[in-house]
Amino acid sequence: MNQMAIAALKNQYKSFVQSMFDEGVLDNQFSQLQDLQDSSNPNFVDEVITLFCNDAERIITEMNRYLNYQNVDFSKLDSNVHQLKGSSSSIGAHRMKLACVNLQQASYDRNKEECVEAFNSIRHEYCLLRSKFQFLMQIQRRIVALENNQQ
């Protein structure tokens, strides 16, 4: 019974990740992360996703603050978006990375209106990504729990 449940969950996980690739939400960097996960570290991807989400939420909150100033602090915004683009890139969050590139350009152009538009796109992409990641982590935790019950 458990073997079938584990196999079904693994297929569900694999299909969901594939759909994220197909939608352009993720790129091959995420596959490389998955390759680093093994039986000695079954929660590796889960931990990396959690760190990414905590970091992204902190940075997004800061960027929102900078954009709400009467005079936008573009240098701080630049620094934040650079950081978010880097972490998005390292986890394979492709569409999130592209949204960051748009904000970088708008910030470089010192265009507040375009910055706000690009920032809203980042927030949208992040919310989408986070909900998909949460679903993946739920599946992964169920797999690990079932595998631990078998031992």
C-alpha cells in the first residue's frame, strides 16, 4: 500500500515540477538543485526553497518601502533587485529573474512609474512561485513521511 502511495506522490511531484518548467516558472537551475538532494539529505530542496522565500519576502518588503518614498532611493532599490535576481537565478526561478531584470532596467532609467509596474510584476510572480513551491513541499514532506514509516 505505502509503496503505491509513494510512487503516486513521486509521479505527482515530477509532473508538477514539469508543468513549472513548461510554464517557464522554473529553469534548469532547479534541476541541478534537485540533483543535490539524496537519501542523506532528503529535505535539501525544501530547505533551499524556504530560505529563498524568507529572503525574497524580506527583499520585496524593503523594495516596496523604497518605492513608496516621495523620492525613490534608486541605489537601495538597485541593490535589492540585484540581490533578488541573484537568488531567483540560483534557485531556478526563471520568470521571477526576468521580472527582476525589468525592474533593474526601470531603476537604471530612474523611471518611478515603470519601477512600480515592474515591482508589481515581481510581486505577482513571487506569489505564484511561492504557492507552487508550497504545494511541492507538501508533496515532498508526505513522501519523506511515508518513506520513514516504512523503515
